[in-house]
Amino acid sequence: MNALKNPAHRAWLVLILATLVTWYLGEVGAAGTLSIVAMLAIAFVKGRLVILDFIELRGAPLLWRLLLEGWLILVSSLILLAYWISLK
């Protein structure tokens, strides 16, 4: 398939599959720390794909990539920290 040679098309396909996985986890009522961490990891990967391929920062200057990817890491870490604190 020639369409999969384009990085944006591959990213789109991964985003669709990741969305279906998280939808399925929600539909079956997956609960617990493992499923929460899995969904957060999937959201992180989706966010990174959007930043790199759809905002087109893959070839951008390093500062822009560091800012956006750093923001994504910070937000994901804070959500994980808040979840971990809520367990105690």
C-alpha cells in the first residue's frame, strides 16, 4: 500500500487503532491500576503522534519539539501522580 509510506497516514492508522483499544477498555468496564496506566500510556502515544506528525514538529527545531513533548510529559506525569495519590 502506497498510502502507508506517508508518516501522517501511518500515524492516523495508529491513532484509530489506539482509539479503538481505549474504547474497548471503556466498554468492557476495565478498572484498576493496570488499565488506567495503559489508557494513559495510549493517550501519551496518541499525543506524541499528533505533535510529531500532524503539527509536523518531527523536522522542526529542537526547541519546539522539547517544549511540546516536555509539556506532554509534564501533563501525563501530573495525571499519573494525581491518580497515584488518590489511591492512598
